[in-house]
Amino acid sequence: MQLQAIDRVKTISKEDFIRLYYRKQKPVIIEEAIADWPAFTKWNFDYIKAIAADKQVPLYDDRPVDHKDGFNQPHATMRMDAYIDLLQQAPTKFRIFLWNLLKEVPALQADYRPFNLGLPIMKGLPMLFFGGRDSHTFMHYDIDLANIFHFHFQGKKEVVLFDQKQNKFLYKIAHSLIVREDINWSNPDEEKWPALHYVTGFKGTLEHGQMLYMPEGYWHYMKYITPGFSMSLRSIARKPRHLAKALYNVLVMRYFDQMMRRLRGQKWIDYKNQQAIERTHRHLAKIQSKSAAA
Ligand SMILES: O=C(O)CCC(=O)C(=O)O
Ligand SMILES: [Fe+2]
């Protein structure tokens, strides 16, 4: 893989953001994007623990997809105060993924300010994500291929990103938003996954208060180097081909996959996992024979 460092700026004007990053669909980390938000000073584990202590939170670990699981169905639940204790005391695989904390605890909404880098932000409350030391979010892209503004708090997080042009080399699972779950994106084994040699992407780290812009449909893998949490705001995909894919994913892909899981059970999941390798390696062979002929 060839990963280049994600650009970093302290602050940026709307105009420069649109010109240099949105139009080019290039990721960037803005280090002081929210320095004037109350959340910048207030949001840490102690605060969340105090304000949301008795909320039941949905938790996910890194077990592989099982045909019995519903779409985004949690693996466990726990009280927020107990979960934050767990995050701080010991390594845990349990993550919170896409949780509407700001709806559960409306007081938190006072801690952020309208955010405007020239893209309209989708209405509806932002989602939150939490993770413990060394836990990771599987490599995926979001179903709506939105532009994502991802704000990180408390800890430090590693990020790896790819655009949709890399798909044929990523060991992507058909009818899903993920790739083979046994690839370690922090340090992939290119002997085992040779197509990754041809992949280009980005990497970077996020620390407290920093914001990452992920362009439309970008694949993302996030590894919590230290325990922390994040919030994402989204702006709808504008490129026609991304919008079309978003509609297809939401209206067709999801239901087709659910139907196949019901009909064929674990065989369907196993088949798709096997196909991910075969298809990617067929593509790799084509590329390699072309370059040998040239
Ligand atoms: O931080 C995470 O755990 C995942 C974030 C994510 O997938 C997103 O913001 O879309
Ligand atoms: Fe995501």
C-alpha cells in the first residue's frame, strides 16, 4: 500500500476548504476547527460519565459478521458509567458505533456550535462513537456515501482512508459496505493480500479536538490508540455517481443481502468472503498480465 499523510492545517477558511479539499475530494485534518465550542474544553470521559451515567449503551466488538445478526445489531449493552470505567481500566474490544447520545442527553447539544465550511450539514442529531485502547472500527464506507466531518475527543486515534477508485484491490465483500475482516489495516500482510500492493490511500492521527474531513464515499478504518470518542456530522453526497450508489445501497443492496442471509444463512456469508479473494485476485492477474505485456 502507498499511504500518504493526510494534510493538516490549524484552521481554514470556507473558500479554501471548498477549493483545496471539497472540490478535489481530498481528506484533511483541521486541528482547531472547534476551538470555540464548549465541547472542546468540556467533552471528556468524566463529563460524559457524569451526564449520561444511567443510559444503556449498545456495544459492538470485532467478531466477524454472522448471518443471524441484523444490520448494525449490537452485541451487548451496558450502562454508560460502567462502560466508561471499563474503557479507562482495561483494554476492551467493546465499541459504541453510531449512537445518538445527543438525543438521549439533550443537554449535550448546548456544547456545540453551528458548523459551516460551505457544505450543508444534514439535519438530525450527530452520531457518536466510542472505543477502548487498540480497538478498531472495521474498514468500511458509509451507506449514503456522505461527506463526513469527524470530530475526536479525549484520546488519540489512527485513521486509514481510501477513495472508491481503490475498490477492486481492497478485497471488498459483495453486497456490503465492508472488506475482508481479517486484514489488519494498521499493518497489512501484503504476502497474504497481494492486491494491496496496488492500493493508494491516506493515513493520519487524530487527537483531542481535531476534525477530519472524509470526502464522499471514502473507506475508513479507525483504530483507537488510546481510549476516546468521536462525533460525526454529514453532508449529502453530491456527485451523481455517488448519489446513485447511495440510493442503490439503501433501497436495494441492504434488502437483497438480508434476503440472501435468510435463504442461505452462513453459507451466503462464507461464499461472499471467498468471492472477495477470488474476484480481487482475478483483477490482480489482469493488471499484472497487462503490465508484463507493456
Ligand atoms: O470512530 C469510529 O469508531 C467510526 C467512525 C465512523 O465510521 C464514521 O464516522 O462514519
Ligand atoms: Fe463510518
